[in-house]
Amino acid sequence: MRLFVALGWAGGGWEVSGSEEEGLLYRRRGHDGSVLEERRVHPSPVAWRDFWVKLGALGVHDWEARYEPEYPVCGGTTWAVRLNGRQSTGEDAYPPNWTAFLEALSELAGFCLE
């Protein structure tokens, strides 16, 4: 199973990508796109299993393809999540359980994603 998550704003952002086989690659980027920090982690098979179970419980596979607020956005926070070819994106609007999703991803990575 493949995973890609990115969160960005005018001052930078971060992304996590990978799979159970290759582990996770975390990159924190500056406003110009330069890599400020990079970490590769290898979660255990149990951590991966727990992560996928949590995503199922959170209903991540039922998220809409796009989330946008009802008001115009200029320079807001954008995000993208791809799980095995299914993608959800948004700008200043988030799916249900977004915070719990980020907590599960941080737990899988072994550190707080920010």
C-alpha cells in the first residue's frame, strides 16, 4: 500500500510518502520549496497494521475528492492525501476526523508532523 500526504502554506510545509516495504520519507520544506529537514523512518509491521486499522475506523477511504470553504481563499493552507491511487485534496477546508488522521500519521512516523 502506498501513502502520500502533503500539507503546505505560504511559509512552507511538509510531506510524507512511502510504503510498508520502503518505509516513510518525511520532508519539511521552506517557502521556496527547499528541503529544510528530511527523515526516513521504518515503522514496524505492527505499527503499519494499526495505522491502516485506524484509517478504516476514521473513514478516510470515504473522504470527498475535494474540500473547499464557502469563502474565497487567498494564501491558505493546502493539503493532499493519496492512498493507493485514491486522492483527496483541500484548501482551508478539511474532511471529518482530519486531526485524528494527522495524529495516526504522526504515531506511524514516530514523531509529531508539523
